[in-house]
Amino acid sequence: MTIEAVGTLEAELRRQSAVEALEILDTAPEDRFDRITRMAQQLFGVPMVSITLLDDDRQWRKSHLGLTREAPREASFCDLTVRTDAPVIIDDTTADERFRDNPFVAGDPHLRFYAGEPIHAPGGEAVGTLCVVDTEPRTLTGGEQRLLRDLADWVQAELDRDEELDRTAVVQRALLPRRKPTARGYDVAAACEPGERIAGDFYDWYDTDGGFTVTVGDVVGTGSPIAIIAASVRAALRSATAFADLEPAVAEASRMIEEELDRLAAYTSVFHARVDRDGVVRFVDAGHGLAFVVRGTGDIERLETSTLPLGIAGERPEHSVSLGAGEALLVISDAVFDALGGEAGLGVL
């Protein structure tokens, strides 16, 4: 692979200005980014994953696994990815004369494999990367390369969401269900309060045969009418209730909204569950990752999954968990999770 890095002082000044305009540097970790790095680590089986922004002479990592929060920018692989504004994939750094003497190869963290995709500011400037890194050489398949690009697009959609100022609060309020499910033996409660900006979060619930269905979703996109997409997702999932199993129901809902999501470069993370009268919760978690079971002992169990949001190709299998007397299913948005300070703060709920 031949890499031509093209950069001028003027372009770098524009890029740095775009990074600063994001107002994200040196902010606290946020689960909406952390869940992407967790998912990338699970899907690629690598020890190190990072969402990295390049700030002047440093790499600053908004979310990272197996790496430090900051590192020098000079001679970094992420700097190369940003300067070329193209994917950089190095199967074995020690076999490539361009990189074998690189300080990140010869010294900590002794990188042998790197794959990075550029991420862009709303104005199109390459401001950072999503990268997966290993201390062993490896080769990505074509499908894995496309998956890494899809995950980078998800990161970019999260960044773009922060720039969207035009929200439709009336539409978002209209998405909220009017009545609680009537299933006996359950206490059901929910709350949805807008933050500083109207976002794509929504929830839904309704009675179904043998129990009730509950959905919590979050739409992210690039300059898209987020609340209206959320309405489409909600309608698609409701229309798929004829399916006895959740996996085909979510697959059908995904198919119904696929064209709209593609057209608007949007993604939707969804937790979709059916709660039976006997306490069995069957669910599909499509990139949401914020569902918990509160046991009678007070212990809190996170329902771990590694499936992708609607809008990114992939299988989304059904899982199940059982609730005993006095136990609860808790599903929250990433904004609530961050406001609580992470999993340790769930007890206040």
C-alpha cells in the first residue's frame, strides 16, 4: 500500500479549528462512545480500541480500551490516518520498513497490527480516528474492513448529533405512549425528560398476548430529522408484533426502515423486549447496551450483548433472562447513564 500524506499549514489550522469547535476535548467519558469501543473490541477480538481526536501535538482519546487517555501525536498511526484522510491498515508493523522503527512499535505499547478509519467534523475535516490495535500481526477480511467503516460512521454520527440544533420537541412528546401496560403482577414506570437539546431517545410499551412489549431506542444521524426517524422506528417495531419471536420481528422492522436510515445516514440503537407473565424477559439488544436486571439481593446485572444498531448490517439474536419476585428490569438512555456517573450510580434509581 502506498500512502501519500498531503497537508498544509492552512489545512491543519482548519482541521484544528474544527476539532475545537466540537467542544469535546478533555470532556468526561460518555457511554454513547464507550459502547462503540466495547463493541469494536468484542467484534474484532483486539486488546486495544480507541476513538481518538488529534489536538495540536497530542492524541486525545474520547474513549479507549487498553490504551492511555493521551499520547504524543508525532509519528502516531492515527496522525497518518488523519493526514491521508483514508483507511490505514498495517497487518504487521515489524515487516514494514516504514514502521518497524516507529516508537509505538519499538516501545510501548509494541504495536504489531493497526487498522484505523478517519472520522470527520460536520464540515468534512478529518479530526480523528476509530482504530483497532493488536500486539500480534493479523489481517482483516473485506467484511471486517467494511464493519470498521460502519463503526466509524457511528462515531461520526454521534459527533454530528452534537451539532444539530433544530429539534422537534412536539414530535418527540408525541412518541411517548399514552397508557401503561396492564399485565398483572408488574409495576411499570418510565420517565423521559429533554436535555439541553432534543435528541432521538424514545421509549414505547404496549400490551401483547401473554404479557407486554417494551422498547427503548436512540436515533443518531447526520443532519437528519431525528424525532421523525424515531417515529418510523417505533411504528416499524409495533407493526412487527405479529412475529412470535423477536429476532425476525426486529429483522423485519430493520428491513422496513433500512432505506430511510441509509438515505439519512442514520443509526438506531434499540432495546426491544417482551415480558411474559411468568417473569421471562425475551429481548433483542441492537447496539443499546444499557439494560440491567436488579436482583432481589440488590445486585445489578448488566445484560451484555454485542449486536449492532439498526442501520448497520448484522445479525441480532434473541436472548432471555428471568425475573423473580421483587426483581426489576431497568433500561436507560446513555444520557441517564452518564448523568449517574456510570454503573456505580444506578443504585439511586
